[in-house]
Amino acid sequence: MSSKNTKQTSSKVASVAAEVLNNPNSSKTAQKLAGSALSQSGSGNQTGAKMETLASTVLSSSKYNKTTKKLAATVLSQSNKER
């Protein structure tokens, strides 16, 4: 039986994600996380395994900024409960 995670991206984080995607200076990593976070805003989508790994890497590294880490935390909190 699958354990569906029902958490969704908040409107505040979705706004940050949109800003990241609209900023041409945002890193590819931040853009990937922002896209994932936005895809989970107002939907039942869950984070995939590859995005979980990326988000985990970002959170455990000191080279990423606060915004990227916020997006990573959001994405990770919406992952499949069984993984």
C-alpha cells in the first residue's frame, strides 16, 4: 500500500520558486528545485527519487544559498513517505 504524502507547496514558497525561474542568474540546481516545488503547488504530485537525492545533496552542502536550501527543504518534505 502506497503512503501518499499530501503536503503541497505553500503560496509563499511558490512565489519564491517563480522568482527563481524568472531570474536568468539562478543556478540550474535552484531552477530544478523551483520547478519541482511549483509542480507540487495545488496538486497531488510528489517528489520523485532523483529530486529527493538532489534536494538532500543541497541541504547537506554549504555551497548553496538560503533560497536554494528553502526550495530543497520544500521539495524533500513532499517526497514519498515510503522512500
